[in-house]
Amino acid sequence: MDSYNAPESTPSASSRPEDYFIGATPLQKRLESVRKHSSFIPTPPRRKIPQCSQLQEDVDPQKVAFLLHKQWTLYSLTPLYKFSYSNLKEYSRLLNAFIVAEKQKGLAVEVGEDFNIKVIFSTLLGMKGAQRDPEAFLVQILSKSQLPSENRQGKVLWTGWFCCIFGDSLLETVSEDFTCLPLFLANGAESNTAIIGTWFQKTFDCYFSPLAINAFNLSWMAAMWTACKMDHYVATTEFLWSVPCSPQSLDISFAIHPEDAKALWDSVHKTPGEVTQEEVDLFMDCLYSHFHRHFKIHLSATRLVRVSTSVASAHTDGKIKILCHKYLIGVLAYLTELAIFQIE
Amino acid sequence: MDETVAEFIKRTILKIPMNELTTILKAWDFLSENQLQTVNFRQRKESVVQHLIHLCEEKRASISDAALLDIIYMQFHQHQKVWDVFQMSKGPGEDVDLFDMKQFKNSFKKILQRALKNVTVSFRETEENAVWIRIAWGTQYTKPNQYKPTYVVYYSQTPYAFTSSSMLRRNTPLLGQALTIASKHHQIVKMDLRSRYLDSLKAIVFKQYNQTYETHNSTTPLQERSLGLDINLETKFKSGLNGSILAEREEPLRCLIKFSSPHLLEALKSLAPAGIADAPLSPLLTCIPNKRMNYFKIRDK
């Protein structure tokens, strides 16, 4: 057994994409193999443990607080053609008109729904990984309440935001007419997401696709988020497996005290500052073996559908909830990678 | 109508999904048929609620009326609470008295009122000789908190009561006392059994207690399937693969494992044939019906 150094000291803050990926990522390897028409020989990929990047410290925690503790449904989005940040007011107006028109057609009208809405486009400054990443932007639908008791601004009915965190591999492949914001997150009624998606697709000739997260990536997320340094834990670390074989499904939830999960991770972890495939596998195997010891059940034969930590939680259906402002960029970076992979 | 009552009714109605609203209002039977007909239920919810509050004001709704609405809401949304099970017993040689619902309700209410002075107690009887009880707790000096009530479902022909797990633990002994005395029992204990599904809990406890209960309700499907199984583990990590992992750590791993399924017992039984579990199944997975427990704590010996 190789010896390894005690837990690493925090590396200096950096915002270059190379610092995020050490060695080739699975995405780059897959692209390589497709180009060469050779069979994919997996060498263990590595990813850097999310740290606070320089850029992220510019993000006002208060401004992004509304992004945390909310469940977002994930989509990948192909590059937007002839999108301009100076036209946001115009887009607000156009989308507003489109939504009202669609709803008046009788599509997706819910009982008691009000047509009195307001659409706002705004930029999310600092929500990027590298300087090269395009600015993230936000779309919100607010209700304009009729009742005097509620405040004038109205409440937010639907939120969607578009971002790109360390999207170099995609940015390099498109011309200047395109804006690459491959990760789209939506919160609110599905019917609204559909209408807004239609408008974007028509206006910018792009395409949304739901972003599922498979068990392999969920395991990576669990390991990476457990590896993040936390001052205090706000949530237990939890895994959810679904067993398909029974007459109806059986769900098995395994929650472990976050300090114990960290202790287990620290015991498995060898390479300072990064996470390797081997470590992810070993971490998961330890959990499987602890479980098997008590229940004689092989969790590895079931389907991992959800992982939850104090940093974030993710569900295989493409749902994410981010709990920790400090690692927001790190979480989004992984999701951007998955989105880009799906687009290509 | 008191402002706090109006606010409470408003918040209760706001919780009710639109598609259940007319059903629940009818079950409540407080607003008349004529009054309900004046309401346009296709408006925005806020407007509907506004109108309903106005009608409640016309009829001078009291806190008891509001509490009854809350009970009905909870009866429709039982799964929102986790239910504990209490078992009562009579003293040795005590006679089995004929149960008198009126006497029970009076006695129960009196005991709580004497102890706390400020408490709202409401009852709603249902079939199967069951009574739903709602208790909003106050103290000698503070008014009852209507937003954190405890619900109890007591089956008078059995020694069992189901209570919604409440945050206000300090009132549990008093509640136990009131139940025991009012129902003419001697002692009460909490079972290691809990679930969001009252029907599942009933299936587990009543099956053993009362055979005749089953024959009366032979059409009720076996609800124990939707019971859950919770196991609290505090055991050291011991890996077969790699002896050095967590080898120096004295502390155990603190874990909580939950199994859930619409058909839990059948699902667990199917794991071994599917190759997912080693046969024979671990006793932890098979003992729910016999032990009448569905949460366990496992510690290193």
C-alpha cells in the first residue's frame, strides 16, 4: 500500500479550466476515441475537488441565495444562435407576449390561473468558471397579483437560468454567432417550462433535452461532494437505491452521519486535491460492504437513483438541489460537463 | 368572528388542494348548501378563499368549527404525519366495562383542561368505533397554538391509540394519562412501531389482537405492505476487502437505513430469489409481523 500525505492544504485559487480537470476527462476521452474510431480504453479519469474559485468569490452570496435550497430540473441546451445580451429587455417583452398568447389559446391553463404576469430577463454576474465562459442569465415569470393585500412585485411563479461553467470544450467548437450556455435549470410548473422552451427553440434555433444523471455520475457526485471541506454540515449524507425486481419497487435509503461519511472518505482518499475513479469505487464499495454485513443485500445489484449531501443533492431524473454557496460553481461545473457530453 | 379564527380557517383552506375543496367543505357541513352555491370555484384560489372566509364570518365560525375543519383535512391527508402506536392495558382483575363514548370524551377533555387551563380539544367520530381527537396545546399562561396540534385516533374496541408524532414532547405524558384514565385503562406504553400509513399500522396491531376485526373487514386489503422498515445502525466499519480503511477509528458509523415499498413484505421476500439478497434473508427483514416492530436499533455488542 502506497503511503500518502495527510489531508492536503488548500491549493491556490485558480480559474483556468485545466485546473479543474487534471488529465483527460471522460468527455475528452470519448471524443478522442470517436475521432480515432478506436475502442474506448478507460484510464481512470480524475477530477479536482471543488474549491472556491477566484471568480466565485466575486459572486454576491445574497444575489445567488435564491438559487440555493430549490429543486431544479436539468436540461442540456445546444448553442443559441444570434442571442445578444443587449436585447434582454426586448426578449422579456417578446416572451411575455408569447406566453400570454399560448395561454389564451387554452394550452396548459390551470384552474384559477391568472394571465396577469410579467417576464424578466436578467444576467447573473459572476456565475461562470473561466473568464471565457459566457455570462449566465436568468428568466423569471412573476405574477402581478390583483389582490391589494399582496405586494406589488408579485410572487415568482417560474425561474429558469442558463449557464456555462468551464465550457471550453464546447466553446472551441462553435462560431461567434453562437452563445454557448449548455446547462439549463428550471423551477416551477412544467407547463411553463414547455412554453418557454418552445419560445427559445423558435427564437434561437436551439434544442433542449432533459438531462438524466446515471448511477455512475451520481456516485462521482457523492464522492466529490463528500470530499469538499465543510465548516459544518447542514444535511445528512444519504443514498437512495431502487430495486426493480419485486412485484412493485422497493426503495432502500441509506443515510450516514456526514462526519462519518467524511471519515470514510478520508480513509479512502489518497491523491491530494483530486478524486480518482479508484477512490470513488472504493468509497462506494465500503458502503456496499457495510450494508451487506448487516442485511446480506447486494446494493451494487440495484439502481442508485439519488445522492444527497450537505453540498448538494441529485436525482437520476435530472433534478438537483444545491445547499452550499461555497461549492455552487463546483457543482455546476460537473453538470455543465454532463450537459456538454449530451449535446455532442 | 375572531381574527385568529379567521386566519386559522384561511390557512387551513389554503392547504386544501382545489380538487378536494368541495368534498371537504361538504364533509365539514358548516357552510350551507345555499352558501356554497354562491361560490365560484373556478376562480383563482385566493379569491375562492376570500369568499369562503366571508361566508364563515356570516355564520360566525368559532374555534371549534375551525378545529373540526382541521381534523377533516388531516383525515384526508393522514400520510402527511408519522403515526406512533400506543398500547393500553387494564390492571389485573379489572373488569371490562362497556365503553361509553360520551363519558370518554368528557373525561378526556376535563383531564386536559384541569392540567393546562388553555387547551382546545375536538372530537370527530368515524366508523369502526374510532374517534379522532385533535388537541391544540397551550399552557397556564398562553393560548393554545392551533398550528401545532396533536391528533389521536383511538379505536374504542381495542386498547390501541395512534398519535401523530408531535414536536411538543412535553405534553406526551399528559396525553397518555388522559387517554388511559378516560378509557378506563391502567397503563399505557409506546410501541416500537410507526408509519405514515394508519392502515398499515392497524393491520399489524389488529391482526393479532382481534380476530373478529378481520372478518368484519375481510375486504380491506392487507395494508401492512405499505408499512416502512427503519433500522438505526451504530456499528463499527469492518471491511473484508481492505483492512486499513477506518481501522483506527473507534467510533461506529452512524447510519439510518429505511426500506419502503407499496408491498414491503413481499418485496423483501423476493430479494433472495432475484439474487439481490443472500438466502436465508436476514432476520431484520422478516420479523415485522411477529415482533410488531418496524424500527430497530442495532449496536455493536
